[in-house]
Amino acid sequence: VWVQKKDEAEIKAAFEKTLTVRKLSPQAKELADMYFFETLVRVHRAGEGAPYDGIKPAGTEVEPGIEAADKAVETGAIDPLIKDISESIADSIREKFNEVVEKKKHAGKSVNAGREYVEAYVTFIHYVEKIHMDISASDMHHGKAKETKQEVQHKH
């Protein structure tokens, strides 16, 4: 279930090879199992459009976002995750915005101050843009393309 239908044949072939080779010796079994798991993870990651960067050793720390999302699925409670992410994003936007506003007050005092303002402005704008792009990409990936303002106006 962790691979797409189009990749099923590749996984079945890798599994069959693994079953044949693992009978040869304990070392062959270990190598064949690793081959199969690496193939499975590589194909799964490719199906997500993500690069394969190897199998992580047991005990490897999971990214906090993944851990929080897994916990939401495990508990069936999404609101704590939404609250944490929303607050983190809001805090980060507010922090970058406040830096822009503060730097803007002094931007005309010197070239260096102006450059500091521009740097803060660009960081802020790109951060907000990335959030919007990530949301839009997620919507498009899940077939929830939103109409643009122009499309809505054109219909009415």
C-alpha cells in the first residue's frame, strides 16, 4: 500500500528476488532484506516526488512536524496540530513583519540602513510567498485548485 499502483510490478519483482536470494546464507538473507527495503523506500519516495536518501537507522530522530502529524493520525485529534502550526506560522510572520517595520523607520538614514531594510523586506515577502505557494501546491496536489479572483469575477 505504500507504493503506487504503477510501481507494484517493480516491488513484486524485488520481493521475488529477495525470497530467492535470502535462502542462500545468513549473509545473503541480510543483504537481500536490505535490498528489498531500500527498493521499497526508494520507490515509495519517488512516488511522493521526494528524493531517496537511504534508510535511517533505528532511533533516528523524526522531524517534529512529521512526529506531530503522526500523533494527530494516531489520536484522531487534529486541532492541537493545527493550533501549534498556526501559532508558529503567525509568530514567525509577525517577527519578520516587525523587523521590516522597524528597519523601514531607519531605511533613509544611510545606504547600509536601506540595505538592511531591503534584506528584511525580501526575507518577509519570500517567507509569506513560500507559505502561499506551499498551500497552493498542496491544494493542487489534492485536486482542490482554487479559483483566482479574476476567474471568479469573469464568471459573474
